[in-house]
Amino acid sequence: FNAAIDACYQALAILPSDPDIHLLLAELYLDRGWRAPAAEKLVLLGRLAQLNGDAATRARLCYLAAARFPDDTRLAAVCA
């Protein structure tokens, strides 16, 4: 787990706006039981997807949010 997190952080240092890395981090956080950081990561990724007009990332984010955070109003707003 720690190696995977470190690898993601290193990758973000090179590609800070890569949505795949952000989604992977959110999934790793969830696997570890870190719901609050995962939700925050998804909210921030939603903002990034809006700025970039990235509908595919938004769809992937919303799928994960619906599955793991069905009652989170922040994520519901991102996915509305």
C-alpha cells in the first residue's frame, strides 16, 4: 500500500493533472478506509474535470462516487 501511494505521488509530481492517477489514489484511500481524503480527492478531481471539459473523467468519477459515496452532497453536486 505505501509503495503504491508513493508511486502515485511521484507520478503526480510529473503529471499533476492526470485523472487516472487521482482516481487511483482515491481508490487506494478507500481500500485503506480513508473515506474523507478519498471524497476530497474526488471533489477536487471533479473541479479539474470541469475546468478541462473532460466528460470521460467526470463519468468515471461519478461512477465511483455513486458506488462508494451515495449520500455525499458535495459529490452529488459534482455529478449533477
